[in-house]
Amino acid sequence: MTDTSSTSSRLDELEIRIAHQDQTIEDLNAAITAQWKLIDRLERQVVRLAERVADSEQAVSEAAPVNRPPPHY
């Protein structure tokens, strides 16, 4: 009788352990998905900012130089 009780107890412990592992896997998957979305959004933002910087640098280089006297005048 104790063998059946011990087996049943071990089986219950394994089922509980599997349930916790399943929940952990789901939590990790949700975290990875959220991080992937954030990384994707940040990568797109970096591309847009790089384009804006390039446009600004081009605009500055194309601008006519300002004819001002040096500051010591």
C-alpha cells in the first residue's frame, strides 16, 4: 500500500512541477515577444533619426555661408 501511495505522491509532485514549468515557459515567451516588439520599434526609430541627421548635415553643407565679420571686429 505504501508503494502505491508513494507513486501517487511522486506523480502529483511531477504534475505540479510540469504545471509550474509550463507557466514559466509562457511567461518567458511573453517577455521575449514584448522585448522583440520593443527592439523592432527602437530599430525603426534609430533609422528615422539617422535619416534626420543625414538630412540636417546635408542642409547645413548646402546652406550659403554667412558673411559676418569675425568676432574681434
